Amino acid sequence: MLSFIKCFQSPDSCCGLFLFTGLLKTEPVAEEGEDAVTMLSAPENLSEEEQEELRRELAKVEEEIQTLSQVLAAKERHLADIKRKLGISSLQEFKQNIAKGWQDVTATTAYRKTSETLTQAGQKASAAFSSVGSVITKKLEDVKNSPTFKSFEEKVENLKSKVGGTKPAGGDFGEVLNSTASATSAMSTETPLEPTEESP
């Protein structure tokens, strides 16, 4: 369990610092105006021998880091040289990285769930459109079978029989319209307009 001890501002900083204490270990509490960074970074009570041992270890770790940095730089130069010899360009590497990244994305659970959800949504939308299409088809069939439409169809057939001669009734509406249009165009071509002479 942690408890709030004190909040103070460092004299040369505008950031507040909150110190907490635990049940097993207590931290020293900074007094107002005391530099918290100095207090927190002060060396523990170490003997001269311990401090010297830590300094040697610090120097050794820093040297190892320097060596590893040099080895890494040499390996990167060698890698670039091999890629150049193989003809691998930055663009090819970029394409490979994109492909690998896409493969990693598609392997994630989130992608698979999203893909499945979108597939289901597409199937539902397709079913809905199919349903709407069948409803429209049924409505058009209802209109075609309605008394108003039948009356209109009869009138067109009567007109057709008057214009184009008699033909057995019962043809479908498309045939009636086509034959009516043909009869109308035939009538207009049979009676050509006679040219009139103009007197001067």
C-alpha cells in the first residue's frame, strides 16, 4: 500500500515531484527547497572499495558498449555490401518489408475478426438487395395483373386491331406495343406528303 507523503517544487524547476512510501521501505522526504534530483541520485552509503569496484564495472560496461557499437557498424557495412553485390535495392527491401508487414497484419486476430465481420455484413447486404429485388419483381407482377393494367392492355389491343387489322387477342403486352408501333410507322410511310408547287 502506498501513501502520499509530500508534493514540492524544486526551486529551479516548475515540475512537481510526488514521493510515495511503501510499507517495507521508506524513502527520505525532501524538505521544501531541497533539490530532489540531488537527493535521489546521492550515492548510497558505500565503502571506498565498493565504490571503486562499481567504477571499474562501469568502465568495463562502457567499453563493451563501445566495442559492440563498432562491431554493429562493421556488420551493417558488410550487410550493405552483400546487398549491393546481390542487386537488392532499397525499393526491393521496402516492398519486402511492406509484404511482410501486411502478412503480419493479416495474421492478427483483430484482422481476422474484422474480415469475418465485413464478410458477414456483405452477405447480409447481398441478401437484403436480393430480397428487395424479389419484392420489386412481385410488385411489378401485381401491377401487370391489376384491373387497371388489364384495362389499359385491352385499350391498346383495340387500338391495334383498328390500326393494324385483326389479330387474335391474347398476345402479351410487349408484342402489342411492338405491333402498334409498326402499324403506326407503316401508316406514316404509306401516305407520303405530296410536294406542293409554289407560284412565283
